[in-house]
Amino acid sequence: MIKQNIKQLEERSIYILREANMKFKNVAALWSMGKDSTTMLALARKAFLGKIPFPVIHIDNGIDFPETYTFREQLAKKWKLNLIVANSEIKPDSIGSACCGRNKPDTLKKVMKENGFDALIVSIRRDEHGIRSKERYMSPRDEKFRWNYKDQPAELWDDYASKLDEGGHVRVHPLLDWSEIDIWSYIKQEKIPVNPLYFSRNGFRYRSLGCLHCTVPVKSNAKSVDDIVKELETTKIEERSGRSMDKEAEYTMQRLRSLGYM
């Protein structure tokens, strides 16, 4: 049953990636070096015969884990990625955290404007966070990156290009229907490289990766992909329990996403 579900998810994601690349003039993808965005790149390689046809953006605040930077350089070289590294500034933020608050979408705005991107592929999943459950496969943003989550058009993919405001763009979400265990099952099936921080060291591992300032490990003895899949079948711990952004004031993530947060 799981394998059949994974096959259906793969086919839908590949279809969405191909549609976005065909529909929009200048597409880019966000890559955090986490399991989801790396899986998205693996799907893109399969969709486009082994080569990713669009640039890959890393919004870098300079304080990601050393393992994350090593993983970025190794995989970018191996997969021949057209990698754009955009440096964001760590500064006080009235909404989110100084390291991963609105400074990241502000940096993304500059990259999008400089390169004229009209579509951005993002690897969010509906089951990660309540506000993300409101997203669509292709979700329009206005020229200021604002997202009207209360009034979205029907999920009719062919209608989105005509609804774009001048200077706006579309967020493309090929992993929207995937779950955490789906991602890990696919990683196992396709032998996708992953950041080593996901595997247990001294009884702890990371389930969701951010930067050094806002991510903590959770108790776990899972030292392999198989171990992680088994763990996820029984765990009651939330996936993003180690991310401080999700523990802040109510509606923080909703406010950030309305301003362009990933």
C-alpha cells in the first residue's frame, strides 16, 4: 500500500514540476539542504531526464550547521546544480526570530527581483504546519510577496498565470500531499543523499533542520533510513518540535508566510 501511494505521489509531483517549467518563463527552486527540498530536487532530476533545468537558491544566514554546508557543496557538484547562494542578514525582527524571520523573505525578494523569477518551487508539505495546510499546488503572490490565504483561487492549475499581479510570482508546491514518512520511504527507495544530521548521534538526531540558533535535536536512536521509517510509524512527537519558530507567539508562522516566508 505504501509503495503504491509513493508511486502516485511521485507521478503527481513530477507532473507539477513539468507543468511549472512549461508554464512559467523563469523558474527557480529553494533548497535548504533538508530532506524535503533535497527530495524535491531528486524528483526534478527524474522529471527532466537527470538534469535540473532551473537555478537552485539557498538563502544563507551564515549560521547553518557545518554538515549542512558540506552537504550543499558535495551535492551541488555531484548533481551539477546551478546554485545561487543569497546571504541574509541576522538582525532584530518584530515578528520572527533574528536568524530565520522576515530577513529571509526580504533576501529572497532581492534575488527574485534581480533574476526576474516568476515562479518559485518550494518543498513545503501540508502536514508540517497548520498554516501550510491552506496552500495550493500553485499559489500566487503579489509583487510585495503577500499571500492572501483567506481568498485563494480554485485549484485549477491552468488559471494561475493569468491571475498574476504585475511583478508577482507563483509558489509551486510539488510535495504538498507528501507526509514525513512518505519522504523517508522515497529517500530509501531512490537512495537519495541526505544530511547526516538526520541520523542519531549519542541518542539524539534532528528531524527538521534549520540553523544553529533555532534548531535542537530530539531523542532518537535511529541511525539509518530504515530506523527512521520504523520510528515514524510509532512516534507521537511532532516533526517540528525542535524548531523554535513554531513555538513562538500564536499566528507567528501565519504572519511570516503572508509576508513571503518559505
